Amino acid sequence: MVNQETLDTFHQLYDQSYHDISKYVICQCANIEDAKDIIQNIYLEVYQCLMKKKNINQAYIKAIAKNKVKDFYRFHYKNKLITLFSQREEQSYTENIPSSIDIEKSIHIQYDNELVWNYLKKKNVIISKIFYLYYYLGLTIKEIAIELNITESNVKHYLYRSLKELNQYFERESDIHGKKRNQ
């Protein structure tokens, strides 16, 4: 049975360590998409340790993170997407979405994000890491350079060159789709 003290301790540890642990995992991952799975596994183990009444601090969480990254790649663990609901159940859940949510805008944002990440996946993994650290975790160029052990100039070069390429890519895509609509 979960008690409130355990939950409070977990939330406190999570809030204190999430940024640093995320940064560490992103820098250690061979594939940026693996990071969320690894981070989830780290905090699952933290929670399990708290349930066993172990004394946990940030150094302990960092050790868990190191082991989880190693384990993930040692066993080449890959999660399979399993649908939790039947199509009928899934449809009933979507019907209950409040009308105040702008679903169309959310879908466009999600689609654009997917396009960007799919484009970045084709690039060198260092570029994906830089984008994730800069845009998702909010690290500065200097912090990214330190974490990835490269110069600030290289971080800027990768970031700005990739942004320029992304802009050109999206311009080409919009031109192609615009021509198809006009035909």
C-alpha cells in the first residue's frame, strides 16, 4: 500500500533530480528516442526503492541512471507499442474530450514536431542531442558544449546549420504540397 509520505518523497526526489538525470541520459543515449524509456525506468526503480524503505539521494539516483543506460543497450531492449484499448473503447474516450480543446491545432503541432524529429533522426546523433537539450531541456549553448564535450562553436554550428536546413526542408515541403493542391 502506498502512503502519502512515500509519494511526497518520490515527488521531491523527482523534482530535484529530473533535469540532471534527463541531461545525463540524453548525453549517454545512442538514440534520442530511447531516452524517455530509460528515464521512465530510472524513476520506476527509484519508486520501487522507496517502497522498500531504502534511503535514496541524488547520488543514488545517478547510479541507477548509469546502470539503466548500460542495461538498456546491453540487452538491446526495445518496447513494442501495445494498444491498451479496443477501437470501440478508444472511440468512446475521444468522444469525451472537451470542446474547449483545439484538437486541430494540437494535431498540427504534433505533426510538425514529428516532421522535425523524423528529419533530425536522419542526421548525426549529436544534432538530435543538441536539439533535445536546447529545446526540450532548455540548456544553454555553453551547458550543452560542456555536457557533450564539444566546443560552443560546434554546438552553434550544428544548431544553426540544422535550423537553416529545416527551414529549407519545410519550404520545399510546403511548395510541393502547395503545387499538388493547385493541380
